[in-house]
Amino acid sequence: MIISAQLIDLFERNIYPAELEIDAGKIVEVRKVAHVPEGAGYLLPGFVDAHVHIESSMLPPTEFARLAVVHGTIATVSDPHEIANVLGVEGVEYMLHNARNTPFQFCFGAPSCVPATCFETAGAILDAAAVDGLLAREDIGYLSEVMNFPGVLNADPDMLTKIAAAQRLGKPVDGHAPGLRGADAERYFAAGIQTDHECFSYEEGLGKARLGVKILIREGSAAKNFEALWPLLLEFPNQIMFCSDDKHPDDLIHGHINQLVVRALEKGCPLFDVLRAACLHPVEHYRIGTGLLRPGDRADFIRISDLETFQVLETWLAGECVARQGKSLLPHQAVDTPNQFLASHRQPEDFEWQTQSSAGAIRVIGVDDGEIVTRSIEGIAPIREGRLCADPASDLLKMQW
Ligand SMILES: [Zn+2]
């Protein structure tokens, strides 16, 4: 099979008319040609979400892939942390098993912090032995976000053993250190942690980038840091990737990493730096098996309309067209669920609680739009018959457990 279009060569930083010869799912040859048909568009390696919890899409990996390929995404780096918190290793195995049914590439990590803190009542604990067992598997690509940064700074033996296991196996170690700066940041990353996707200000990102940390610019359904962090792409183009962290289904249906590419170009970032961040850096850092348009590579690529709107015309995986003109061509697949979600019915009274106080002053977890970092603030809750009540009018709600 021959595919022709303008080819965007991310290695040579060059664009030229080319023909791809594809056989048995691989690129046999890339030939420069004199011209290509009008409207053939541009070919480039597909987009990669460098950090996303598939579980946040409320979909199993096969269905996530069906939606993501429409936007030119061909791979993700994914921490199965959420399902591991519910089901432990069995949950991770479910994700790995389901992902085998799609040509989309999921690079799954071994969750490093299940539960995230000892204050959580998680459904499972992944200790150093369990993480070691996961890391040894060929289908586990890295140690995922080391959220327990106090554990790293205080040399917690369990945490350090997990990091050492990844290093012994030559697998990358992902960071997660919101707000960490100065000497603490230096010590945290010196422990062998290579990335961070939690920067929420430019200064924080700058400090970490100067330590040589690879910065994942995150823009997802929960946290939105693109506006704060995009200038880092100008200063540290070789250390940047894009990620969503959490992508809810109603967002995923509208777009994915392709949206960040367009926004970065609109800010004036150089084309090749943007595309290398979106397509190349995650594949190299995590050693994902997706093709990068070189002879011998798996035939994974996308065709876009032009270099301004970046409309995704086609997405190809292993030599098959899996999305065309906004429609996914990947089949729906039956889903076997690994567990059941059982919840008892709740009454409004369940969301009230007894108090001796008459003032109703309470501590509240303050949440800001577009941020996942919370604040401790004070609020006044209405009191009815000796019970503190939620007050939706002032956005004061009670968490139920
Ligand atoms: Zn995350």
C-alpha cells in the first residue's frame, strides 16, 4: 500500500512531499517525491497523552481508544492508579488484558502509591513486593507517579525500594510533586524521579525544568495548567510533553492533545518544538512501541488538513485506518467488568451531622475551578434542629463516606 502526502519529519525538522510504502503493518520505505495530490494534507506521527488515568474517562481502554483516535491520539502513558486503589493488582491486570484488544498503544505503569496516603481507606495496598512484581512484567513500562513526596524526602524505605526496583529494571520513574520547590525539590528529583505533571505556576515549572526534570504540561478535565506553563516550551523545548491527567468522557469527545497543539501554535511556539512535545518526547522517554514514520517502524501516523487548524483527517495504527473525518473505525467491544459498584440509597438527612455548636463555624476544603490543589477555609453551615446542614446556595456541601 502506498500513502502520499506532505511528510512532517520531526527528526530532520523538515517538510517534504513523500510516499510511504506500507506492508504487513510496517513502513517499508519513505520516498521523497516531486509532488503529491492537491488536498493530500500532511502526515506526522500521532499524538501521545504523556499521563492520563484511563479510568477518569469512565471507559475501559478499548473504548477510550475508540474516542481518542478520532483526535489523532495513538498512544497514552497511563497510570492504572485509580483501579488499583479499588482492586489492587487484579485491577491493573484487567486494564492490561482489555488493552490487548486494540491496536492503540497503552504504556501502563506500576502504581507507586496505592493508597496515595495512609489517610485513605483504599480497597487495596500495593506494597514494594507487589510493585516489584508489576515492574518486572514486560507490559508495564514505568513506575508511575510518586505522589508520596514526603515519603521520598523522609527516606521512607517502602518508597525508596519501589524507586530502586524501577531503576534496577531500567524503567522510568514518574514524579508528582505539586508546589515542591527549592532544596526539597532538588532532593525529591535527585532520588531518581524524572518527570512532573503537577506544576501549577510558571515559576514552579521553571524551577523544576532547571533541575533537568521533564515537564508535562497538563490540561485535563480537572486541572488546567496550559495557560500558566506554555512559555516553558520556548525555553526548554526538549523537556516538554503534553498530558491531560484526567479526561472525562464529555471532554474526550471534543478533543484531546490535538487541542493543545493548536493552542501552543496560536501562542507562537515553533511548529517542530510543539510537535516533538506532542508526538516524539513521550515515545522516546517511555520507549513506547509506536512508529515515528521511519522505515521499519510500525505504520502509526495521522493525516492532518493543514498546519493551522490541524484538523485530523485520518488516524492509522499498524497500517490500518482507524479513524476518518471525525468517525472512529475501531469496533465497539463487549466489556467484562471486574467488579460491581454497590451503593445504598441515600436520604438528605445522611448529609447532615450533629453539632453542639450554635454558630455553625466549620472547616471547609476550598476548591478552585480548574485546579486540583485545595485550600483550608472557614465556612458557616446552617443549623437545623441541632444538625449542621449542607448549604448549596453558598456552595457548601458535605462529603459522605
Ligand atoms: Zn495523575
